[in-house]
Amino acid sequence: MSDSSDHDVQRGRRRLRGFGLHLAGYFVVVVALVAINMLSSPENPWFVWPMVGWGGVLAAHVAFAMGLFGGSDSG
């Protein structure tokens, strides 16, 4: 493989690893928020708002990890 394709593979792996960490953190926090919400005020499902808000950011991270933004990766 050429240096350019090696760089692209490494960049893809970094992006995928970063997304995996983001996704894992999302699930841990959302599960904790659901538990807190159900124990404290089950009649008011407020956990949905941070779940949806962070989900939008996660969706943007998916697009970045897939390379859909088309910009160069500086690091």
C-alpha cells in the first residue's frame, strides 16, 4: 500500500475508534438518565430531551466517521 492509503486507513481507524467511544458514552449516560428519571419522577419522562439532543450530535459524528464531510483530517 502507498503512504497515502496507509494514512487514509489510519485516519479511518481513528475516526471509528472515536465514534465507538462516543457511542459507548452515549449509551452509558442515557441508561443512567433513564434509571434516575424512573426512580425520581416517572410521570415526567425528561430523559428524552438529552437523549434526543445528544443523539443529534451522535448522528453528526457518524457522518464525520464515515467521511461524509469531505474535509481533511488534521490529526
